[in-house]
Amino acid sequence: MTQIRRMTKNERTRAGRIARIKRICHLALGPILMLLSPAVGLIPGPGGLIVFIAGLAVTLQASHVAKRTYVRIKRRWPNVGHWSDKGLRRPSHFRRLRRRKEAREATGSN
């Protein structure tokens, strides 16, 4: 039988420090990937787009400011938000698609 024990103060401090380091690395990695995407785009294939999307995904996970900006852009230009959500495979995109399908089925069955 496993037991759950409380973390000591040192363990909590270490866990918080590791989380901060990870967040800082994500905040640095995302923009670096987005800046590298034009260079990778010179190579034949869709590499530049994939690198940019990966950088955007990492940045959105780590930065609250980036998330708010992303939401503002989605509200202003819904088509851009649709395609970016689809590319990032965000759960909200699939939830909206499911709701639209259910609404179509409900109106079609009347």
C-alpha cells in the first residue's frame, strides 16, 4: 500500500524552483523557434510552418500575455483563430466543432 506524505519545505522550494526554470526555458524557446522558422522555411517542405507552430504552442503555454493577445486576435479575426486552433489541436476547437455538428443535427431532425 502506497502512502502519501507531505512535502518538506526544502522539497517544495526545490519543486517551485524547477517549475520556474522550466517556465523561463519555455519563454525563451518559443520565440527562438518562431524567429528560426523563416530560415527553416528556406529548406524545401513545410518545415518553417511546423517550427513556427511549435514555437507558438510553446509560447502560448508559458506566457499569460501571449494567451491574452491570442484571444484578442481570435475575437477580431475568427477565421485566423479557427485555423490556428486547428493547427495547435486545441481542445476548444474540437469542442466547437462538436457543438456545431450537434446543432446541425438538431435542426436537421426537426
